Amino acid sequence: MANDLIVRPQLPVPRPRRSVPALVFGTRPTTIAKRGTFGVVTLIVLYFGVIGNLMHRIDADTAFAPANAVEGGSHAVNMAAALIERETVTHRWTANDPIFYPTAFLDNMPNFQRGLMRAVSRFTIELEDQVGRLRGSSAIDPDLERAAGFLQFPTDQWLFNFEESFLPVQPADTQYRAALRALNAYNTRVANGQAVFETRADALALTVQRIAGELGSRAAIVDAHVREDRFLFDTVSDDIFYFNKGMAYANYLLLRELGRDFQALIEAQGLTGVWAQALNSLRAASQLRPLFVMNGGGDDSFFANHLHLQGFYMKRAILQLDEVARVMMLRR
């Protein structure tokens, strides 16, 4: 009986140890699903939102100068090659990014790059047709012909294009780097006196005229969009704006350097002032930096219209370039 009166101490019942996944996500299925969804969303935001924006760069530095210029060659050709190298190598070409890249959903930099490359392409075509040929009638320079051809390649072509083939293809940036090598080869030959770089008045006039025409087509797109689409914010205004920004920026740099190549002729024709005004207009069009591209109404609107302002500077540049071309043709 005495043994029955002894009170035995109660040992604590050990609690089951929880595994690491259970500690992190909880044990209920709904908790696991919620936390898993939150983790996935966080990763997506970090990947496309943070990393994508860090890779997204619109470089409109007006002080940009070629780092590897060909000594004794054309200043403008050096600039064209430097712009291609900067956008396809230094900054990376983003206009052909596939949907799984961090920058896939950011379109301002791609549109800026497309506009820039459009200007370089137009300039190269004029080199091929006008400046790089004796009196515009001799044989086409083979390096300029290759460069102009490579720069016509679609800007959004990636490594794969399943509409054409299941095999890898040459992406756009690879083609543009081939154009870069062709331009450098041509300029090296110019420096060595083995290639033509004509500094005639008619060659400059026709080149400037064609560039002004290209700017005019973009200004017409601005006018049409401002007139027909009255939404303050839309998905098209910023596309037009940044394409034009890239085109105006590249043309500013190319014409600035072309002015160095043709400096004696421009001074002799008394066009130094008009040439500088055209450059200033292009520079102004390229340096607009709105936080949001707004497409406000007419003069009675409280909101800004950045497309309209950009179009104003482009039209002013067109008039000034047309004046240069007209005087060149009259006085040649």
C-alpha cells in the first residue's frame, strides 16, 4: 500500500520536431500556397522590375566621342562606328530581347536604340550613294555596300526565329557588329588614300536633304498621332517619342562630325550659322527627358504634350537642313 501512495513525477512529453520546410512555410496547405505565391511574385518583381531597370539605359550624352577613332579617316564614319559599338557591345542591344529577359517589358530603351540605328543606317546609305563615290557615278565601295546591307537587318531579330527555322539564326546585334567592322575597314582605307570620301557640295547637299526627309517622315507621324489620339497617356506616345529621341540624337552626333569633315566647304558657303542652328535643334529634340510622355490636347490643355514639343524641334531642324541643302546646290 505504501508503494501506491508514492507520487511518480510526470515526465514532459517531447514535442515533435518540425522540419525546415514546415518552419518556413507552415504546415497548412493554404499557408504554403500563400507564401509560395508571395515568393514567386517577389522574385518576378526583383527580376523584371529591379534588375530590368538597372539594365535599362537611354544614353543621350551629347559629349560622346569615339574612343577608337581611325586617325586620318572621316570623323562622321568614326562616329557611326562608335555608336554601333556602344549600343551593341557597351550597353547591349535590347531591341531583340526575348520575353524571359529582365528588360523584355521595358520598351523605352529598345525604341531609342531602334531610332538611333535608323539614323546610322540612313547615314550609311548616303555614304554608299553619295560621299563614297566619285561624282556619285563610280562603282559602289564594297565595304560601304556591306555595311549598308547589314544595317537593314530587322532590329528585333533574336537568336531564334521559329517562323522561319528551328535552327539558330544571326541576331540583329551580330549583323550590326558586322556593319561596324565594314565601316572601320572603309575608314581605314580612306585614311590610307585607298577609298573615296568626296567633300563636294552636291554630295553634302544630297546627304543632308535625305536626312531631313527621314526626319520629316517621323515628324509627320508625330503630327498624325497628336491629331488623332487625344489620350493623355497611351502605349504609343512613348514609343514614338523615344524612337524620335534616338534618331535626333544620332543625327546630331553624325552631322556634328560631318560638319568637321566638310568644315572648309560649309565656311566657304557662309553656312556656319545655319549649320550650328540645325545642330542645336536636333540636340534640343534629343535632350527632352519627361518623367512620363504625355499627349495633352491643344493650346487650351492644362497638360503638356511632349510629342508636340519634340516635333517642333524636329521641324525646325528640317527647315534649317533644307536651307543648307538649297544653298549648297545653288552655289556649287
